[in-house]
Amino acid sequence: MTFGSTVALGALAGLTIYLGLPVGRLQLLSTRARVGLAMFSVGILAFIFVDVLSHGSEIVEEALTGFRAGRRSFGAVLGLTALLGAGFTFGSAGLGIIERRLRPKAPPPPLAGGSAEATLDPAQLALLQGHARRRALQTGMVIAAAIGLHNFAEGLAIGVSARAGAISLATVLIVGFALHNATEGFGIVGPLGDVVPSWRWLATAGLVGGGPTFLGALVGFQVTSAPLELAFYGVAGGAILYVIGEIWQGMRRYGHRELGLLLLSAGFMAGVLTDLVVAYGGG
């Protein structure tokens, strides 16, 4: 497989994320349906979290096996372990700090005993609604960025396989990641609630979430680096865990707990089933 075809197919695998994004434009969804969609996305993210950290752990465990066999130094094992931990810390705590500093300033709260609608004039109420919209869109974009980190690592796998001449494996990886990325669009728009994003926002979110698959395929074909891959796995794992907590906290106020948990399980299984395509090909 040539460099050009590898990059083109990597881009195709990433672009399937746009299949799920238009759902965010639907305005006929009830609160119950939106909670279900959001929790379905949590299930997908939960699977990605498990998948990401398992791949990261494999890299560290391979180094540990090499140390036991005398092929690797203890410093290499310690360095990779620290890299995974540092990446995870940046993806979780670091992302939380950055997101809080970038968060739009909220309008002053209503007087004690009153609701926002009752105590704010129309201009203040519009400001409050605008803040809620920006907050939801910001959370969605953070999710897209976290998924993008994960997809970069997937792209690396595509590029490395193609460069090694494992064309059948690279092809199955591309098909599997394409199917898997198609579900990730729901993970981005699910937590938006009743906020309807613009087409421009959806296009940007798809580029942030799916574009790194293309970049990863490009880099993976040219450079093979376990530490680079491990760093992205660590950051992606921490970021995804942070995002899951944000969505879970935001959806609790809407109720429908049993439905949410059922859809969470369905989302997790959707991730498992699409990943089986990759596993079947030896990925």
C-alpha cells in the first residue's frame, strides 16, 4: 500500500464521524430522547476509555517483559510508566483546569428563593441562556478533542501496518475504525441537550474529532514511535474520563436514570461490536 493510498483511506476512516453529527441538528427530540442519546454517548466514551488504556498498558507491559528478558533497561520501563501517568494527568486534571479558565463568565445568580426566569429581566435572561449555550458547545468541542486524540493513535496503527506491508491488516483496521468513528459523532452531539449547533460548528467538531485519524496515518507511515503513541493514549484516556464525568453530572438533573443506564450499556456494546471488526483482522 502506497503512502498516498494509506493517507487517503485514513482520511476516509476519520470522515465517517460526520455520519452521526447531523443528529445534533434535530429539534424534535424530547428530553427523554436527549438524555438517552447523551448516555448512549457516555457508553461509547466508556468503551473508548477502556480501549485506550488497555493499548497504553500493553506498551508498558511489553517494555516490562523486555526488562525481565534483559532486552530493556529499568529506566525505559519507568520512563514509559511516567509518560503514561503524565499524559493521563494532563488529559484529566490539566484539561479541567484549562476548560475552567476558558469557561464563559456566568451571569450573577438570582436572589434567594427565586428562579432565574422570575428575577431576571429579558436582557439578563438572554445572557443566561447564551451562557448555557456556550457552555454546552464548549463541552461538545472538548469531547471532540478527546476523541481526536484517540483517533490519532488509531491512525498511527493504520500507518504502521501499511508501511510494514500488512495490507490486509491495514484494510481491516481502516474498515473497523471507520465503523467505530461513525458512532463517535453521537458521542459529540449527545451531551448538547436542547442546544442546536450550527452546521459550521458540526463541521469543526468533525474535523477536530475525525481529522487526527488522517494525521495519525500520515505520521504512522513515516515514523514508528511507541513513546509518541503512549503519550497520546495517556492524554486521550484522561480527557475521556474527564468528559464522562462532565456529561454524567449534566444529565443527572433531567432524570430518566433507568433509561440512561440502559442506553449507556447499549453505547458500550456498540463500541465493543465495532471494535470486533478490528480484532477479527488481527488488530
